[in-house]
Amino acid sequence: MLTYTYRFFTATLKFSWKIFIIIGGLVLSSIGNALTSFISDSQDDFGNETEPEHQKPIVVDKNSAMQAFYSGQCSSAEVDKYWNFEDKR
């Protein structure tokens, strides 16, 4: 009876150890990925604005709105706003 208890106990420990290794590997891997993305994002964003104010296009009329739209610096909603503004004058 003692050998069966001993074998059951060792089998349970081996199984628990395998589960612990699998779950621990997943947790450590996800923590590593989170730290890596946090570090890479923080290095990319410090002091580097994607679109500073002085680089935004100056849109005052329909033509400048179209030029900014074609260069990808403004959206179609902004073009529509300036298009309708000139039509209402």
C-alpha cells in the first residue's frame, strides 16, 4: 500500500511540475513581450511627434484643401468642409 501511495505522490508531483513549467513559460513569455513592446514604444515616442504643428498644411480654400488631401495630410471630411464653405459664400 505504501508503494502505491508513493507512486501516486511522485506521479502527481511530476504532472504538477509539467503544468507549472508550461504555465510559467507562458507567463514569462508574455511578460517579456510586454516589456519589449514597452521599451521599444517608449524609445520611439520620446521627443518625436508624428505631425508637429509647423508641418501641418495651411488650408484656407478649396485648392489648398485638395493639395493637402492628395499629399495625405488631411482627410476627406476636411476637404468637404472647405468645399462647402466656398460654395456658401
